[in-house]
Amino acid sequence: MPLIWDGLSEAIYLIKTGDPQVAAAALRSIWISVVAVALATVVGLPIGIGLARSQFRGTRLIVLVFRAAMALPTVFIGVVCYAFFSRNGPLGPFELLYSPWGIVLGELMLAVPIIVGISHGAVKSLDPRVAETAWTLGASPLRRWMTYLSEARIGVMLAVLTAFARCVTELGIAMLVGGNIKHRTRTLATATALETGKGEFARGLAMGVILLAIALAAACFMGWISREDKK
């Protein structure tokens, strides 16, 4: 117990004083995850809505594949990305391995199935009269899709926030693709593992506290959105 309390006290001190290593890892984690989730939203939302509003042979299989991909271990995604980004891989010439943008692409692969799966469920559960009304009023396809997004906004927000929380806390992709390089690809998750392994418990705990704070902030924001929707 003394180790935990002493570590927690020092962690709070490091956060309050803006320790450079802690701050750099936090900012890097946030911007990488924000960019990855933004790109995943652009890619995943149209797929999720399209699968929810379309009926063709293979729809259920595709949805099942995306839902199964939501549970993929980040280490597996990291290994796949490593194979593609390495010097002998198909994307080797772009030098994405051990770069922040390599982590962004890896987290993009992690986030897309989450956004597709959750947004598909949110749109699929809408009252059928929403689509019927939009169709009767002669709304264009784009207008109908915007209507679906508006009606399912809570589910869509949940999809985006869930993807962000998963990306900002993941370890496997950042470690394998980023390499945990100081001042370049070190994130909160990889820094936590590194510092704790070195015996720097307080610094590692500080990273963990920040990760917890980010997750709680996302949860509180989701709760606030839900409450506003009920008014």
C-alpha cells in the first residue's frame, strides 16, 4: 500500500507541474487518436448506414465480419500493420513504420469496425417511419442519410467515443508500429509500460492516471449528450 500511495502522490505532482515527458506522451496520444477516429468516422459511418438501410445478399455476413473485427486484439492489428509497413512490405516505400502516421493508420484499422458496428445498430433500430417519411417527402439520398444520422445521433456519438477510448488506450499497435521512440512515437500507453518496467512507478502511474482521466472525460461527455437529448 505505501508504494501505491507514494506513487500516486508523485504522479499527481508530475501532472500538476507539467512533467515534459508526461505532457508530450499525453498530447501525442490525443492527437494521434483524434486523427485516427476522425478518419475512421469518415470511412465507417457511410458503411454502417449503408449496411443498415440496404438489403442484399451477404449483408448479414458483412455485418458479422465487422462485429467480429471489433474484438480484434490490438497486437494482431499491430503485427499486420508491421508486415505492410516494413521495408519489404507493400507500403514499405512510404516509411510509415516507426512513425506517428503509421500508428494513425493502425488505429484507423482498429476504429473502423467499432464505428461501423455501433452505427449500424443505431440506424437499424430506428423507427421504420423515419425512412418512410423521408422517402414520402421526396428527400434526396444525401438528405435521407443526414436524417438517419440526426435520429441516431446518440448511437453515432457512442460509436465515435468508444472508438476514441479504445484508440487512446491501446498498446499493441503503438508498440509494434511506433516502436516507442522518445520524442517521436511514444504514447501514454507505451510510456506507461516502459516507465513501469524501468522501475519508475510514479511516472508510469502518472501516465495511467491521465489515461483514466481521458476515459472518464469521454464517459461524462457521453452522459451529458444523452441527458441533453432527453430534454
